[in-house]
Amino acid sequence: MVSLKTYTIIYATLFISATIQVLIESAGLLEKTYWIAFWIIIILSLLKAILVAGWFQHLRYEPPSLSYLILIGVGAALALTLAASYSIQ
């Protein structure tokens, strides 16, 4: 059984990273320093996805091939996000 402390740490990490993302977007950093803000948001989103998928969806107990398949999907999503960001500017 997982302890309450572990869930609290994961919750705090998710909450803090989401708050940082909102602050970056509301502070106007996307207009001033677009690529720095973009990569900070991407890294924080990836961290949140890894925490949720790895911990709450129990991927750590699955075979490694399933994790690699999910990484391919994350890479595809990142590539599409990069392509969309180039079309905006």
C-alpha cells in the first residue's frame, strides 16, 4: 500500500508545476521570450505526464516495451507541438 506521504508529494509536484505554467502564460512570457517559455512549459508538462502515467496508471509494473510505445506517442506529440509553434510565428 502506498503511503499518504507519497501521494502528497506527487500532488504537490503536480500542483506546483501547473501553477508555474499558469504564471508563465499569464505573465506574458510567451510574447516576450517565446522559446524559453515554450520549453519550460513542455518540460513541466512532460514531468506531469510521467508522474501521472508512471504512478497512477501503474506503468512501472508493465513490460518495458509498453513504456517505449508510450514514449513514441510523447515524441509524436512533441513533434506536432513544435510544428504548430513554427506555424504560429
